[in-house]
Amino acid sequence: MSGVNYLIGSEDICTRPLRTFDERICALAADFSTALLADGEIRTMPDALSLAFWCRKANIKRLRDARPPEERRLGRGLAFHIAPANVPVNFAFSYIFSALAGNANLVRAPSRPFSQVPAVIRVLKAVLSGHPEIEKRTALISYPADDEITAAFCARADVRVIWGGDATVEKIRSLKSKPGCQDICFADRFSFAILDGRAVEEAGETALRTLARNFYNDTYLMDQNACSSPQIIFWRNAAGPGREKFWAAVEKEAAGRYRLQAASAVAKFDQSCREAVELAGLVKHIRRHGNLIYRLSLAGLPEEAETRLRGSCGYFYEYDLENFGLLKDLVSEKCQTVTYYGLDPEIIRDFVLDEGLTGIDRIVPVGSAMDIGLIWDGFDLIRSFSRLIDLTYPKGMDGGCEKKTPS
Amino acid sequence: MGFSLEDLAGTDPYGLDKNEKKKLYRRALSELTHSHYRRCPPYRLIVDAYGHDPEKIQDPEDQPMLPVRLFKELELLSVPHEEVVKVMTSSGSTGQAVSRIFLDRDNSRKQSRVLTRIINSFIGPKRLPLLILDTEMVKRDRAMFSARGAGIVGFSTFGLDTTYALDDHMNLKADRLKAFIDRHAGETVLMFGYTAIIWEHTLGEMEKAGLSFRLEDGILFHIGGWKKLRDQAVDALAYNEKVRSLFGRVRVHNYYGMAEQLGSVFVECEHGHMHCSIYSDVVVRRPEDFAVLGSGERGLLELLSLLPGSYPGHVLLTEDEGEIAGEDDCPCGRLGKYFKIHGRIKGAEIRGCSDTYERR
């Protein structure tokens, strides 16, 4: 197709699926990990290193072993991935997850000029040459936004993996696909944190520094703009000096690491002034730590808080959470990740289960918000990306058992 | 109550030194903050949310500032709607929201008086033959009547025999231009226009047509963004040279002002320095924490103006970068701060999960 640039592979991609966790794809993942770790350029990129770490042999083995051995799964065929333009290595995770499920993969690489993208592609390309069966099932492409090209790929796909939020999902879904095509859509999500003030207060210097670093990684590392980055900080046991201790530690961490752009500083300041007016009656006060941290202390939550309360680049809403009941009104299907510190996460999970909340897919400790894995947005991605081959024996055989394979 | 222009009527627009100006601004800006705090509820919400106490603030640098973008997002006025006589809108880039600035009679009058005092200090008290290097369309066409049209109307008060160099389709009218210059041979001629439009539609077209004049004494005031010109690597020096090569002896004054603070403009002197008049001041702030920066340090420009009475625009944080170049010591003799503008800050590149498909 004209206008499409094949960074890896070609138009003649082999679309015949492999078994889920086929040895050949596991071997590729392991080699990919080794090659990434050995690469001088990759070693300077924390997010690419986390990819390398995830792909390492032991981790893949652990994930494979954790699956029910009696399940016979096969990839669905060709998966077409629309990767986010602005999260550098997400395209590679999306690729590896789907490849492990057994699919051939056509991946549109992010268009923004992140240095991680060409570096990861360079390493992957070199590694693939030693894995011909996977290589012929892999194509990495780039092309300018063009509905015709996207439509042509959509028409061929057995799975569409659509990252990039509501607008992208809506756009891609409007393009025709095979009737049986499986769409895995990652819509815009909202996340928050629940921190315990007393636990922070009691934390020693090292623990506090670690907490601040973890919180930084959940937020500033992606300009607080990832779906799993917390927007609201709910405080349990808010009285006492824990809260201010926490922010002071975060400020210290961010001051050493975050490159605040002038435009972001102005945007945060503008947003704070605007919201002082728009959220009149709900804003108790605004505090800023230089321009690194903006904190809007709220006395109540507005309607549709999940769409209205959106900060980026270090702009947080704070609210004293006396009891979990409030979450019932707040949480909708938009809610993805809860990061927690100093409280028992099972309380949160049980609350979601008992109250039948439509949102909250992940409950992870502060520092793990960005840890992408095979379970994401409430999907078991391996299952979503693959087919289960159901086998039934005739009645009366094998002791009258109808089914060998669990559903 | 409130700042009265009459207090400054007898003062040269560049006649207050550092200490005198500070004294004036402590009083005048505090009064403005008080007044807006009382009369503009959104302003009060912001001041309160940040915990500022209008009673305690003294130094101009401590006055609560508003980001200019806020005037595109909120309706900010300190007078009842029925007292508004004019709503100014910023031109803004295509597709972007525009600022809305609400002027009452008093605010509007202050703007034109102060503009007159400032411009007169450069051109003298008499009206001069005026050549507008633009099209008259901007005045007629309501859709185009934004800050651009208002600027032309405002400047026309300094002119006689006001003549437009461009026709309705932005084409240079060489005959009209020649006739105007012939009519006023030997006189001081005033010219006005927008920086980038002059460059493209007047200077560029004159050059193409091989047209040039030898004015004995011309004065050009031009205003507007430099982005287009910077992209073509045109700086002030090259700009001024081009003007002189095509028009003869012309004093070129670039000036700077925003729709949010019309009237109290900043004018570049013959030494290329952008000056604050007694009606306005500039503070440069560090983007990281908004700390006040000293001379020669580059940061965000905050503009102070004594004029905004009907809307809370007396202390504004702009999205322009610049630096203070000096104070009270320009060889031109004008007192007050002078500064450099480095243009709009770069848009932020933000990471995140959204917006993948359409953007490149």
C-alpha cells in the first residue's frame, strides 16, 4: 500500500496463528530481553528497560506456567495494533502480549519522535532475524494519519488492539472489520490514589523517600497523563502532619528529576485559577510547591468528577476520605487504577465486589501504577487475544465426562 | 477613589524613576486589587483560594496575577453588564478561543487617553498625515473587527488624510501610495500597521514591483507577533533596514501590547529598547516557581497596567518570554524599565495515553 513505511517485515505477512505461548515466541521474547539489556542506548531508557525486564525468560516461563495446562489455545490470526502516539514503548508491550497469545501482528508505531521507538525497533529487528517463524508474522509500520490505509488494515484484521482513548476507539470502530473480529479497546480511564496520613507520618526517612520516588514514577514520569496516573489523592487519617510530609518529599523528588516546561507551568497555573471559579464552593484552597506541584484541596466532589478532575504534569486534587461510601458515587466504568499506601488493599477490592462498582480494575501499591501486564483494564489479554479450542468426547467415554476442557 | 489619570496628566509618560514609580504602583495597584476583589466575584474566588489577603499586599510583585488565558475561558468583569460599552476580543490564532475584555466608559476613555500620551511623546502633539499599511476592510468587516481593527481605529486619531495602502483583497495599491507621498512631500509622515502584514503585503510587494520612496521624515509604528518573521530569520535590524531601504528616512517603532491591556503599550525607542511607560510595568518570572528574576534573566513576562478598572486585568501573567534589559538608564533618556521579548513560549509536549490516531 502506498504511504505505508514498513519498519519491520512487509506486506506479505504470514497470518497463520501459533499456539498460545508457543516455544518459538517464548524464545523470541527471551532473546529480545537479552538484546535490550545489552544495548547501550536502551540502558539509558527506564521505560525500555522495564520492557526488557518484563520479557526476560524467567518471567515468560512464570506467566506460561500460571495458565491452566489443559487449555488448548491458539492465536486468532492477524492482530492490528493502533499504539498510542505518546507513550513510547507501549507498542512493544502490545506486540509481545499478542504474539505470546499466538497472533501474527501488524503494529502501527507511535508517530511522535521519541528516541525509544527507533531504538526498540532496531533491537527487535535484529533479534527477529534469528526467529524466522516469528519474523514472518511480524510487521511494524508507520504512516501518516490516513483513514483509507487504516481501513484497509482493519478489513484484514482478526483482532484490533485499539489504544489511545475514547476518540481513537470511536474512530477505529467506525471502520469496517471482519464480522468475527475481536476488538480490544482501551478507552480513556481515570485513576486515583488512597493514602493513609498516619502511615506516612510514621514512615521513616528511607520509607518516605521510597514512597515519594514511587509516587513520582506513577505520575510525573508520564506527565501524570497516563490512564493509571492518579488524579485525586484521597487521604485516610488526614489529620496530622503526614500529608505535608508526603508532599514535601514528592517535591524534593520531583525537583531533582522533573523537567517542567514553561508551558506546563502556565497551563497548571491557569487551570488552578479557572477551577477556583468553576469549582466554586468545592475548592477549600490551592497550594503550590513552586510550579512543580499544584494541590486543589476539595471540600466536595463535583458531578462527573472523573471527567472534570483531570490534572497533568503534577496537578492534584485532594480530598479527605472518611469512609469508602463516597466511592460509590464517584466510581463509574471510567475508573481504572487505585494506587494505595498504608492500608489493606483487600478492603478496597471487597468494596468493589460487594457494592458492584462498574469501575476499578486494578488495585496496586503506589509505584506500580505503570506496571503494564497481561491483565490490563480488567481484560485477561492472553484470553482476549486467542481462541480456546473446545473438545468434547462422546457421552459414556472417559467415565461419562462430557468435557475435558474447562471453559 | 481609584487611580485617576489626572494625577499623571502633567507627568511625562517616561518621567518617573524607579523609586517614584514604585511608590505610585504600591498605591495604585493595591487600590485596583481591592476594587476588583470587591466587584468581580470570580477574581475574589481566585484570590481567596490562593489565600492572598488584599489588605496586606504592598509590593507590586506580590499582587495576585491572573494568567492571560483566563480571559478566554471565563467572563471576568468588575462592573455591571449594563455599564459595558465595548467588548474587546483578541485576534488569537485561527481556531483558538478569543479573549473577551469588558470595557466601561471610564476604562475605554483611559485607554485612548493613555495611548495618546504615549504616542504623542514620540510624534509630537500635532496630527500627521497617516498611511495605514493594511486594508480598510478590517474596519468595515465585523468579523475582522477584533484587536486588529480596533488598533487601526485607535491609531487613526493621530492622523490626517488617513490612507490605506492595501485594497480589500490585501493587494498593494501603488498608485494610492504614490499619490499620498506626493501630496505630503516634505512633511513628516506617520505610518501604522501590523508587523508581519507590513512585511508581506507592503514591503514584500514593493520590492517585487521595484517600488521605493525617499521620505525625508517618516515614523512607522508597528505591532504584532514576530513568529512568522522569525521563521524566515528576519530580526528587528533586518526589518528596520528593509523599511528604510524602501521608504527612506523612517524612525521605526515596534510596540507591544495585548488586547487584555490596551492603551498602556510598550514602545521601542530609537535604541531598540522596549520601554515601560509610567502607565505600565513589567516583571519577569522564573517558569519553575514564578520567582521574580533580575535584569538579564530570561523568563515569563508579567505585565502590570494602571488602566484596567472594569475588568481584573491589572496584573497579568503572559505566555511570552523575555528579560529586563535595564532600568532608568537608556541612552534615549526615557525612565522606567526596558526589556526584550523573545516570543511565545513553546507549546508543551505532554506524554500520555490519549489522542493517538489523528495527531501526527
